[in-house]
Amino acid sequence: MVLDMGRGCPKEAIEGLRVEEAGKLQGFSALHIAATRGSLRVCRYLVEELLIDVDLVDKEGRTPLLFATYHNGGTAEYLLDHGADQDKANNDGISLLHYAAESGNCEMLELFLAKGAYVDPVAAHGTPLHGAAGEGQYGAVKILLDHNADYNKMVNGVTPLMAARDANSTECIKLLVKVQEEPMLKREIVASELISLGSISLKKKDYAVAAKLYSRVY
């Protein structure tokens, strides 16, 4: 075979091939290019026939899975089903969840989370929730919150709510304020119930029980 100089190792030869010309594709492997073009047939050949590593990285540490997310032809799902790491970050610590959240790609965001992606990876600019809030991506913010993203997480002195305010995203601000108020409301309801039960205990002259109930409130 020409690629591997007749050594009979096409897998290693193709994994080692990289685009050398300067430009957007520089450092890309064959699988990166196939994923970028959404070519499921070529991806299948490379992964199943040549056993190419699905997590090959380019010069910036990005895997083919990232570029597959820009297409709707099932390429991303295919790579995930064949072992692609949905939590793998690039050289700057930016994960696939960051990319999906900040671009508002809700379909991919839900796919990664359904596959078990960690919801709060931290990059220099924050978590995916910071990124989504900072870009005013309401749908992405809601999905992340539905998957228990940490809305109080502070990175470099900034919380997701602060990021939403900086972006002047009214919808994201309202949503983040709402989720912060819900635990407070629940605590108020519980406190009211405890006080009511404490009053009943006092009327029954069950002072020990009343004291315990009130101690949980104050």
C-alpha cells in the first residue's frame, strides 16, 4: 500500500496523516475531514474497516466529534456510539458541551447529556452554563438547568447570572433568578409548616417537641 510504504499498516499510516496546508483544515486527520463534511459513509469506513481512533485530535486538541455536531446526518451519534469521548476538552480546556451551549445547539447539548456528559466542566471563561448565559442562549440555559447545572458556580468572580446580565439577556436573567428563588420559597414553606406544628405542640403543652420544631426554623 502506498500510504504505509508497503508495511501493511494502513491504520497507523492514516492516523498519522495530517493536512499540512495553512488554513481551517490544518492539522486535520482523515476522520476530522469526514466528520466536518458530515460524511457518515467515510466515517464508517475509517472507524469500522481501518479501526481509526475516534478521538484523534487536531493541532488545537479538537476531536472529530466536535465537527460532526455541525451536521444533522447522524455522524455525531455514530461517533458517540463508537466510543467518542463527549467530555474530551481541547487544548484550552473547552469541552464539547461548552461549544454546544454557547452556540445554542440544543439538539447536540441534549445528546451529549443523554450520553452522560459532565454538566459543569470548567474552562477559563466558566462552565457551559456561563457560556450559554453569556451568549443569551435561553434554550441551552434551560436544558443545562434541567440537568442540574450549578447556577451558583463562580469562575473568575462571575456567576452564570452575572454573565447573563453582562449580555443583557432578559430571558436568561429571569430563568436564572427563578431557579435561585425556588429553594428559598421551599424553605419558607417548610418553615411555615414547622411553626404551625410548633404552635400545636405548645397548645398541647408538649414543650420538648415544640422546642425541637422551632429550633429547625430559627
